[in-house]
Amino acid sequence: MITIQKIDIYNKYLGDSDGFVRCGTKHEKELFLPNDWALIETTLQDLELINKGLCSQEYKEKTYIRLKENFEPTTITLLTNKQ
């Protein structure tokens, strides 16, 4: 599950997974499951496309389904209000 804490860490490293791997603390790294970083990255990109009106309704619906399945409700609120 993607939490606000994981989003904060992602933002701390400006989305740079290599920087996270090199400089992230042990505690930060332990919070992430193998696909969490990519899931955050993909979802943020998808939300940007949605906000710019550059995707289909089906794409938008699939993105929101992925959000509901993988992100905590408070994190969804944070991400969708930020966009």
C-alpha cells in the first residue's frame, strides 16, 4: 500500500530511484516493496495526463481503479488535490 510517507520519500529524492538506492536510509528502503517506486512514478505521470486532458475516459478510469487498489485513501486525496 502506498502511503503519504512513501510519497514524501519519493519527493525527497525528486523521483530519482538511483539517488534513492544510493542515498536512502535503511529505514526508508525497508518501507518500500519492490514495485512501489515504479507504481508511484507511473501513477503521478498518469494523473498529470488526466489533468492535462491528454487521455481517454477508459485510461482515466483504470488509473483511478489502480489508485483505489494500491494507495491509502489519505494519499489518494493528497495526490488528486495536488494535481
